Amino acid sequence: MAIFIDHNTRVLIQGITGKEGQFHTRQCVQYGTNIVAGVTPGKGGQKMDEIPVFNSVAAACRETGATASMILVPPPFAAEAILEAVDAGVELAVCITEGIPVLDMLRVKNGMAGKKTRLIGPNCPGIITPGTCKIGIMPGPIHMPGGPVGVVSRSGTLTYEVVHQLTAVGLGQTTCLGIGGDPINGTNFIDCLSAFQNDAETRAVVMVGEIGGNAEEEAAAWIAKNMDKPVVGFIAGLTAPPGRRMGHAGAIVSNGQGTAAGKLAAMRENGIHVCEKLGELGKLCKTVFI
Amino acid sequence: MKIHEYQAKELFKEAGIVVPAGTLCSNKGEIAAIVSQMSPPLAVKAQVLAGGRGKGGGVVLAGSKEEASRAAESILGMQLVTRQTGAEGVLVQKLLFEEGVKVRRELYLSILVDRERADIVIIASSAGGMDIETVAEESPEQIITVHVNPLLDLQGYQVRELIFGLSLEKAVAKSFADLLNKLYSLFMQYDCSMVEINPLAVTDADEVIALDAKVDIDSNSLYRHPDIGEMHDTSEEDPLEVAAAEHGLNYIRLDGTIGSMVNGAGLAMATMDLIKQAGIEPANFLDVGGGANAEMVENGFRIIMSDPNVRGIFINIFGGILRCDVLAEGVVAAARKLDLSLPVVVRMEGTNVDEGKKILAESGLDLISAGDLSHAASLLTEMI
């Protein structure tokens, strides 16, 4: 068991012939992901390594039975790529691309409402069910298969740090995913927490947030009402100056809203085990989860 | 990306939104000639990107030409201090002269992206000219919000909701509806993240006029608005931040003493927090990105070392796409090239970490290698 992806997931790569596309496709194949197709308009009929390339997502799905897509296309074309995946009816679209204009994402988000596709990202490292399936750009070897911990995060490398510490203390992971650092994203914290709560194999969750918006506060309140599995929370950006965008488009404290202190307080109030020092996260999880 | 009021008003004019008659002035020699062509009362407005310029003395309403000239002489070239600038203030390099309008009523109007609801929100208030956050706190009943589905665009009933909410008379309602539709189109056309008109004046002639104009453009959209990109004024930004941006580095300068270089924004923030928790102050936020190469590492070093407050450097890299051996080679090359004299703590983890550590150890340079983050934190404390 795991959330959103497992050994049945058949993956296609949008942007497979680009530099990033080729590199990460090979990394995923090496990890054991079942990559069945690639899409690059105009390059249909070619092959990338042994993977057939199609002109459209619809054609790739029809021919190969792909159920999920990893999107590795540049920002000007990424919103459209997501919509194409949605239209083709894939179950899961994982958009890695950073730098998609906000208005494009607003249209995508509203345009895919009610459709069956789940979007993860954009501006995210992707999703991995250790030992089974990796749809993303995270380093595979730091993960430890078999659970019991689920990891959900707004960040990329910070997630790797967290996973690395979990693995180091002997806590394996069921599924780890980054929901992305942009203000408008597909899957949110609550979607992931809800899936982890319903996943029998996941027995505990680590949630990694950062400054900006109020997704962490909402998630904390949801956890108090709906989860009986223990949750450890970490928030990055205690020292971030107000009004400045800290790298991620969504990471900004505005008018006193979205501060790390406020998010940590919300977590504490709702019974989440707050980790204050990143260096001690693994140890804390071991204490709380075992 | 913020643009100046005069630039925002150019966009407004192009879109058919009425603004006061105005002239831009960028040197004192032009003041007399400009003022002689205008009819008082005149508004003299410092063109700076920082907010709070009115309270800081950057806006003067002058009843006569003489008064306007005097105000302009003192504002142009001054270091304007506002709540957003810090104690040094910012240099006023441009002024906007505007002719006064006969104002019957002042309104507030803004459009922005609502990230939680994933839509566009229009905010209006009868309490024009006031700080909207204050109004929201003290008299929330004076604020009307309308949410627009970005796929459906602004609908007539939504415009009417604002008109009735603001109790606008029929004659004014027509001009308001016209302005709002144009403003919404402008917002969408230029990928704005915010437009704000405060105050929006209702004149004796039942016209609505944008007395002020604030426009924020989504930086990610600039590839499709090259003309807007050219409006970018970096003169109020920290020169190190400007230099970093030119190298594709995500750098924000802070006032501490420990510089840091990290890959990934979330980890970079967490690293600043870790420095602070070690009892010292972070000197910067620096995200070299997931795909950083040796050249970017060198540029990152150069930026950090240009900050005279920096007493030590902490490099925290989680190798994924960026392999640790590549990072280590970059660090060693940069340290040699730049004749690094500051203590450096390097913490690496992830892809090819052992090769990376070996390169650092064999470099002969005084680079302190940290095991894990807790170890790094204690090394940082010792460093100072």
C-alpha cells in the first residue's frame, strides 16, 4: 500500500526528448518506474532509449495504457501540458516545472475542476513510493521502502533532508511527495493527509511546510478533526524578512499573514508534534512514532 | 515585480482608464518649465517603489505653482524614508506632477489573485484614501469583495454588486462599471498579481479618476511582456541582490554575519533558521537552485564575500540533481580563485557525497566538513 502511485502505475513523460526530460526519465527507469511512453509534439514515432515517443498525450495513453504523466516542459508550455494530460484522462499528472505564470495556473486549476485527474505540483520534486515507483526528480537511494512514515512537503531539497534523516534512524517511508512551492497548486496538504490517514501501511506522517499562505494552518485544523495517526510538523522560514519572496513564488509573509511562528502555533494547538530544529527531526520522529 | 506609479498610469491611460493630467520630472532643471505649463492645485509625488511614501513626506499637495516648485526642489534628490525602506531611505530620482481634480468622494478599488480560492478577487470600499488593512480591521462592513472565476471573466452582476455595495449614483455607476471592466482586462492582459487604486476619486462631473495606481506584475510572466520587463527599476534594490539576479541566483541580503549557500528554497530558509538557532544571525538567503554548476557556486561565493558583514560561510547542499562531487569541485575552484580567507563550513549529503568529501579533504584548503545538520550547527557556533 501507498498513496497515489504503486506498482500498477504506468508512466508517460511529457517533454521526454528535452535535456531535463531525458535525464530524469533515465533516473526514473533506473529506479524501477514503469515508464511506458514519452510525448514531444513533432517527434512521434521516434524512441528515447527504448521508450516510444508520441505526438500527443492522448495517443500515448491510447497506445500504451499510461495512467500517470510526469511533466518536464518549460514554463511557457507547462500549463497547456497539464491541460493536455487532464484531457487525455490520466489519473495523475505530476508537474515539476518551476516558473509557470500564476494566471495560467488559475485557469488550469479551474479548468480541471471536476475532472478525474489529480495534479501534483507544479514547482515540485514529484512523488515516490520507495522501492516501487518514482515520478519525480528526487534522489532515489535516500529513500527506504516499506513504511511506516508518509512525507508531504511544500519543498524539494528540504524534503530530501527530511527523508534522509528518517532513513538514517531506520524509519522507512510509504510515499513521499512535494506539493510544490507555487501559490496555486493541484494537490494540497489536506488531500495528502487524508490519503495517508486512509492508507493502512502509513502509520505516521511528517508534514513539512514553509512561510506564506495558510495551507499549513488549514491542514493543522483538519488533522485535529480527522486524523488519529501521529504527525510531526516542520516549518521553514522563521527568520524570513516580511514582504520578501523567499525563492518559492508562494513563500512570502504579507501583512503579518503566513508567518512561520503562526503556522507553528497552529500546529501545536492542533496536537501536531512540532520539530523546531531541523537537525533533530529524525530523532524526534523516532521518539514520537515508535 | 513592482512598477512605479507613473508607469502604472501609462498602462491605465493605454487601457482607457482616466488619470489626472500629469508630467514626469527627473531633474531639478525641468521643474520651473513643467510647473509653468500646469494649473494648480498640483500634487507633487515622489516616484519610489517602497510603500508609505505619503507618510514619509514624499507626496505634497500644493495650492500654488510656487509651493509646488518648492516641494519639488526638496523632494527630488532626497533620501525618502518610509516604513518599507529602512533608516537609510531611498533616493528619489523621479517626481510626478499632477493637476488636482475636484473630488466629491474617494473610493478604494483593487484586484488581486486569491491563492486560497484559486480565483481573482475584487475588493472595493467607500473608505478611499485610507490604508485598506486598517479599514478591514476597524470597519470590515465597509469592504465589499467579489470573486471572479478566471475562466468566465467579470460578469455584469458582479460589477453591480460592487456598485450597489458602494451606493453609487446612476451617473457614477456607469463610469465606475466602465473603469472596472477596463481595469480587470488590464489585470488579465498584463499578468498582474495586484492592481490597486487608492484613492479612486469620484468627481463633481460624475467621472471616476485613478488618483493613485499600484501595479504588481507576476515576474514569471515577463517572458510574454518584454515591454513590462523593461520597466523594471532596480535602483531601490540592494546592489548585491541585483548582481545575484543577473547570475540567476536567488539571493536576499539580511543583516547578520553568517553567509549561506544552499540548493533549494525550502532548505535555504531552513538553513537560515538553523544559523539563527545556533545563536548567530544569517547574512543572507541564497538558493543556487537544483541545477547549479561550478560557475554558479563561484558566483554565489563572490556575492556572499562582497557583503562586508560576513564573518563565515555555511554551505549546505543536498545533492540530488546537483551531485556532491560537482559541488565540491566548484567550492574548491572558487575558494582558490577568490583567495578565500573566511572560515567555511561545508555540509553535503546525497548523490556522490563520499567523492565530494574526498575532494574537499584533499584540496588542502581550510574547509570544515560537517557530518549532519546538528554537527554543522555546533561548528557554526564555534566558528564565531
